[in-house]
Amino acid sequence: MSAQPSPAPVNPPSSVDGAPASIGPSFVGWLRSVAPYIHAFRNKTFVVGFPGELVIDGQLEALVHDLALLQAMGMRIVLAYGSRPQVEEQLRLRGVEDKTRHGMRITDLGALECAKEAAGELRLDIEAAFSAGLPNTPMGNARIRIISGNFVTARPVGIHEGIDFQHTGLVRKIEAESIRLALSAGSIVLVPPLGFSPTGEAFNLSLEDVAASLAVALDADKLIFLMPDADVPRGNAAEPLIEISEDQADAMLRSGDLNDAAHFTLQHALRACRGGVERAHLVPYQKDGALLMELFTHDGVGVMLVEETLEALRRATIDDVAAIASLLEPLEIDGTLVTRGRSTVERDIDHYTVIEHDGVIFGCAALYAHPEVRMGELASLMVRSDTREKGDGERLLKSVEAQARQLGLRQLFVLTTRTTHWFLKRGFKPAAVEELPEERRASYNWDRRSQILIKTL
């Protein structure tokens, strides 16, 4: 999945020597905010594709640091790289004509030698970057193995509209089992934009074809394309693109509104998703830490392609108890909410509604009905701080109101000490203790002196 109003920092505040400036609430909040993603992504397979332009722009070292961090957190990384600008430079240096048709390079023998040279140099640069375990960096004390090899079997593009593309190829097969063995051994797998035929011929391949084919063959959990900022589809200011479905992606491709690079990349991302890959991301690499922000923040910084929308508002199940309890705990500690504890949440789980995104729960609310007086209590309304400006609290409130109406309730009441104004703006009115149902009136905590608000449905 693109930028939050107040995203948690990718790196906690640091002092000059690299040590945390202070271990306080902001650091703890940041760490807690990323923990659900770390749990969700452990042992998952991510195929990350980046273009040669990223290296030209001086972003390779930062990317390697971020990938090393992901691997340290238990993610399995397959890295595919492109080499278009490096090939163009080799063509220029050797005086070889750069011939393209229909957006593809015609790779004659001279151009093939340039492609081999460019891919080989880039491979050495990438391996060297992963070997640089500098102190006080994310690579400090890292011991990362990079495995590369002839994992891609290719075939020629052939002759199209009378044009022979010669050694320009397409992926025919991925040696998926060999890659899985390397991943299981704790290695990062590096795949160049070259493939080989069973007869030993070499073919120049596109990064996008290689990365998408890897993701499908490995049944990867994510395919991530790092792209120049200008090539990431953005929508408009009123409706920025954060998440699109396969049908929306298909419509965008047919619209003709995308530039050639964006169209080509989105086309392969869609192919991967239709081939069984759960998520495909188009991420702008020029923003420092973009890969981490895409993976570890609610909206990320790019565009995520999914089969269908990932945000779900649903009734809670027993499997959600731990997540709900962890959401409520900070507000229970500071006194905003009455302390319930995990056992109480588990007992009352049927009363809860949750809102989740990509399997991570970001908010919850509970409805306790008092049918004898046709009233219901809204309790434990909580939305994580980094998503509060997205309207999730409003969605939870509307869901609880709809549930109350289905139960035949005419009024909804809430007891609050710190969020009175929020409820007043949404139609609640101040009320007295005497207006509560008898059972709730008897259990009213006079020490907290919570404000009572009632809304007529």
C-alpha cells in the first residue's frame, strides 16, 4: 500500500552518535505501531524489483540497508534489478546503435554484449553493497549471503511486425525450487535481467517481466516495484491513489492516461496479481525510506494493487481478542478508558466491531444493548493514533448505530471523560445519570464522573 497525515517515523529520533535521543512515549508508540506488520510479514516472500535509474540516482546503499533490515526481521527477499541506463551507457561507449521498436530494445550481438557488461557490473555493485557491514548503520554486524545464478530460462521475443528482436527475450520458466532452497537457508536471491535458453543462448530481459514472473512462480506474498516518482500513478489531489483493485488497474491501462513506463510496470504488476500474487506495490524510490514506509505504515507512500479492497469493517471474532486488548491498553493506562483487561474483552467479544486493513486491526468499538428501555451503550471506541484522520472512528460509529437500529434500539449513549466534543459534533447531547438504563445507572462510577451523552437514532 501511500502517505499518512502524521506517519510514525521510519527511524526513531537519534542523537549524534546514533543512539536513541530518549526512550520515551514517542519511541514506544513508534515501536508498537510497526510490531503488527513485523508479525504479519515474518517468513513471507517479497520480490523487490528496482531499475538501473535507482543506482544512477545514488539510492543503492540506502535500499540495501533497508533490505537488510527486512531480512533481519524475518522476511524472505528476492531482488530483481534492471539495467536500462547502464546498457545505454555501454552502447554509447562502444559506439553501438541503440535500436528500439514498440518500447523494446532490439538486442543484436553487439547490444547483447553491452547488456551482459551492464548486468555484470551492477551485480558486483549490489553484492559489494550488501557486504559493507559498516558500524552505526543498518548493515552493522550484518552477515548477509547473496545468491545469484541461472534461475531464469528465457525464450526469444521473435519476429513482430517484420522486426526480428534477436536476443531480446521473455521469461519462459523460473527455477522456483532452487530459489526457495536459497531463501530457506537465509540468503537473499539476486536475479539479473538476463535469461538463458536450454541451448545456452543468452537473452536480454526486462526487469518488469523478470520480477513479475518470479513473484508468480514463487507464489510471493508481495511484488514491489521501486520506480521514479514521476512514474507512480497518483490520481488527483481530491482522490490520491493509495489502493486500487485489479479491475481499476485494468481500466487505467485501457484509459491511455499513463506514461509508457507507468503503463508497462502496472501491466506486469496486474499480471502478477492475476497469477496469484496477493499484493503488488508501485513505490517511488526517490523518497528516503520509501520501501519501509510502504510496508510499515497504514497508507504507505505508493500505490498498492489488490484483488479487492483490503479495508474491512466486520464483527470481531475470538482471534481478535489480543489485538483489541493491545489497542485499548494505552487509553486504559492514561485513564481515557475504563480498564477492562483481556479476559473481559474475551468474554464480551461478540459485542465488538473492528476495522482492519490488510489483516492489521486499527480500530474497535463495542455495543451493549439494553432492550428493555430500547437503548444501547457505545463503549471502547478506539482508533489507532496514526489513522484517526482517515475517518475510521466515524465508520465505526456508523456501524454501531446501524447495529443498534437493527436491534430495535432508539437511543445510543456513551460515557466519556476526554472526547465529549467529538461526540457532540456527531449528534450526541449531554444527559444526566438518571437518563441511563437502571442497570447502567447502578454501575456508574462517580469517581470518574464521566460525561454522559445520548443520541437519538
